[in-house]
Amino acid sequence: MKRKPAFMQGDDSIGYLLECENARTDFKAGEEKILENQTAHMKNYRIETVGAYLEKRIRALKRQGCKSMLIFHTPLCLKFQGEYLREFRSEAIFQAAFRRVMMLDYFVEKYIEKPEF
């Protein structure tokens, strides 16, 4: 990453989103495992842009009749203004989501300004 958003400090990571598109646990010859013994085999996964991923997920939700939805598949631990949240705060979740998208944009050298919240 050539430039970093102002809120990034040190060697912050943008992380990865690994999503299983099916529930299969057995593989055919020629197929490769992505996750094994808590180790991700990065050479075996398919790279997808955030935009393409979001479009695919939105289409899937619309096919299911959903207008908009936020689902946490794993427990969420989120800091807001230096403190861990103990109750739902939409502002904190929006800011965290926006920062993640902003970091991904910076990663592909697309620089956007952070709006005032």
C-alpha cells in the first residue's frame, strides 16, 4: 500500500475475507484445499475484488427477497472511541465498515476522503 488512510497506524492489516461458497468437505482430484489445520493456503484461493464480491452478495440477497441486512457470522468485538462496545451502536458499525472499505480502496490505489460522521 503506497498511501495509508490517516486512521491507520503502523503495519495495520486489511485482513482477508475467506468465504466458503459450498459446504463440501471432500474434494475431487485436481481440487485444492484452502484451509487445513487452521492454516490458509493462499495460493489456492480465488481473488475477487470487493466490488465484485458485494455485487454478488447483493444479488444473492435480492433473490432471497431481502432488501438489506447485516449478519455477523462470528462474534463481533468492536472498539469505538477507544472503548469496546457493550451495546449496539449503528454509528460505530458504520464507521468500522466504512474504514474497512476505505482501506481496501487504498490498497488498489483508489483514494477517497473520509466523510464526517
